[in-house]
Amino acid sequence: MSITGTARRGGVAVEVAPGGALRGLELTAEALRGGGPALAGRILQAVREAASEANERARQAVTAELGVLGDDELTRLGLGREEALAERAEDTTPDTWRA
Amino acid sequence: MDDERGVDDLIELADEIPESLGLSAGLSEIRATARSKDLSVTVDVHGMLVALDVGEAALERGPDALAAEISRLSAEAGTRALQQGMRAVKAGCTPAVTAAIGDALELEDEPATQPPSADAAPSPSPAPRPAPRRPASSDDEEEGFVLKPVQD
């Protein structure tokens, strides 16, 4: 299973696994110009967005295999959701995982 | 997947886990930090970046080297967070469950001493382990799970 989520934000591109572990990080020279704290903030925000997307995709994959699980159960699996971010993730999630 | 265990086997494993461990709550509080001289990367038990300090000197590495270093530190911190998680699991689960989880994570036992990473500055001390936030209340002390700092 290699479900991931991605996000771009101000010269920062991240890819994370469900749960949020970093799978890829790309920075542009522009991203570094704003200084360390601004860069760190953008990376953290991008990670949150990407994790939300990865988690939403993983939830859908898990639900497709196992049926509906409760929010508590999914949160324990590391697939908790933040409502505001989940909407974006739903918009960008394909309907099927079958190639 | 390579896992040959059937649903019945997994249900049997799950049945061995006491219900009121509070293990999930304990795991969610785990944080691990990896540092090099101008960078500090903190992740949770899932390996997700939750705090990041980028010093001015780090910016001078340039975008590619900086991105690689953040990735490396986050992986390092993620491994330590998982190791902390395994300690929590060992404290809260039967050996059979612990072994199964350890196998699934392909997590090696922690080395007795952390080998200094080549690039890391001589960091004075490992990140302080999070203090147990769950108070040892009389109610759930006996069957509740409390994450304790490990005495090395």
C-alpha cells in the first residue's frame, strides 16, 4: 500500500504517508528567502495538508476493504481528520485505487 | 501483503489486549526530536512533523541540501518515536502482541547507546523524554497505562 498525500505551499512541496511521515520534501531557493521561521511554518502547514489528504485517502481505502469504521477507530489508526483540511483532501482524492 | 495470519488469528491477538490500557492516548503523546547544529525536527509517533526549527545557518545550505537534511532528521526522529512507542507497547501488551507489532514494524531493538550521527553537532543531550501527562490518579492507576520515562 503506497497511499500518499501531497501539498505545495510557497516553494515548498511535500509528500507524506498516511499518518504524516515525510516521504519527500522539495524546496526552492525562493522558499528560503523568507527566513527560517517562515520556511518552517510553510513546511509544517504543507505537511498537515498533505497528511490530511493521505489520511483521507487511506480512510477511503480502509473503508472500501473493511466497511465503515468509527472516527475513534480511525483516529487510533493514525487516520484522524481535521474537518477543514479534509474537505480539500476529498476534492483531490480519486474515486478508485484500482489501476 | 505477506502477512499469512488470517482474520481469526488477528482477532485472537486482539482479544489478548486488555481493554482499558489507555495505550492509544499514551502513544499519541509521544514526540521525538532529532537535531543537527542548526536544525531541529520533532515528529509524533506516526513520524509526522510537528515542530521544526530552521536556523539562519541552515538556510545557507541551499534548498536541496536543506530539504535532504530535514528529511534525514525526520526519519531519524521517526525511528526514535517508534522505539518509544514500542516501549509503551511492551509495557501495555502481552509478549505475543508486542512481538507481532515489532515484526510488522520491522523495528530493530534499540542499540544500548545511540551512535552519534556523522553530521550531527555534539548535541549535549538527547531530547528530554516527554513527562507522563496522565496523572497517576487512583482510579485507573492499576489497570491504566501510564507512559513513564525509561531509566537507561
